[in-house]
Amino acid sequence: MAFCSNCGHQLAGNEKFCAECGTLTQGATTPAAASAPSPLPPAPPVPPMAAAPAMYPSGAVPVAVPMPPSVQPAQQKKGMLGTVVVIILVAGIGYYFYNKSHTPATRATPAPAPAPAPAPVVQNPPPANGNQNGGGDAALVNLQAFNAHWQDTSGMLMLTTATWANNSNTDITSATLQCRQYNSAGTDLSEYRVALNGPTKAQTSSQFSNIALGATATGMAKVDCSIIHVKP
């Protein structure tokens, strides 16, 4: 007599399921279990292959070569960043010096010098009263003529060109030249005397240039020069 293994209900013996609880009886078989293929036998183990012996030339001794340490990704990134910075710096320096060497030098154009104003001409006849200094021959002094151009050069009064004409019949060894500065109102500002060395022969002229007459007086507007003394 058979009983259900789950609930203990009495079975007739030929049913596949328990009529009380529906449990599969021990005598029944499932289609899946009946049709399942039998497992394959295990494959025989494969023997390990022996490593081929290393071959070295006669007399050579194998040397162990250490492997380089592995570079961490952070170190690789840092090294690449440093290389990029160096390349940028080198390129910038090269660009600066290239532009500097290829930039044309700028030359300052000098301002044109102002045209000098024409120097006034000093034209004084011989003194009417002869030798004003009381020396020499008054008749010879009256026969001397002096013409000149004057110029203010950095605060100094200069006779740039001058002509001394001896209109007498006597050779003159030297003469004394007197020059006075006047303002526009005719006020005498200063007096300066200078020696003119000859000889200046009779009825001839002597030329002079760059005769310094001292500092230019403030407010000077006119210069008068005349020969006041001669030495035959």
C-alpha cells in the first residue's frame, strides 16, 4: 500500500499525483527528466608542456635586466604638462627676439635748423672831431672807415665780418676799434674796445671776422663801431 510523501494520503498505487495535495508520487516520472541526456564523461587531463630551455652563446652569462618602474598616470600627466609649458616659453622667447631683430630701427628726423637772420650792418663814418681818445694823428683817424655785420651768438656779441678801409696816404700799423650798444630808445648800454692789427696800407682795406665784443646787453637794439685811434 502506498502513501503520499507530503500529506500521508493513501494512494491506489497507479496515480501520478496525490489526490489530496497534488504532490507528484514516487512512481511517476516527468517528461523533462525522462528526456534529459546523460552527462558526458570528463575529458582526460592534458599534461603540462615543458618550457623550452633558453639557448645562450658559448661562454655567455645571462644578465638580469631590471624592468623600468611603472609610471603612474598622475606622473605622466604632470610630465606632459611641464613639457608643454617649456615648449610655450621657448616659442614665446623665439618670437620676441625674431620680431626685435626684424623691426626696423626708427630714426629721429632732425628738425631743420632755422635760417639765421641777416646780421645788421654797422656803417659809421670817421669821427668829425678827429681822435676821440686824444692820441695819434686826428687827420689819419678821420680818413679811416669801418663797416661790419654783428650777431648775437648765445648771449655774446660778435662781429661776423668787418672791413677796415684806410683812405689816407699813410700805411697804418694798428688801430683801436670802439663799439657801443644802444637800446631802441637810443640809450647807451655798454662800450667795448678792441685792437685791429695791420698793417693796412694806404688806400687799401683789411678784412676781419668773428671779432668778440663781450656779452650782449639786455635790450640791445643797435651797435655802432668806429676807429678812434691809429698807429702809423
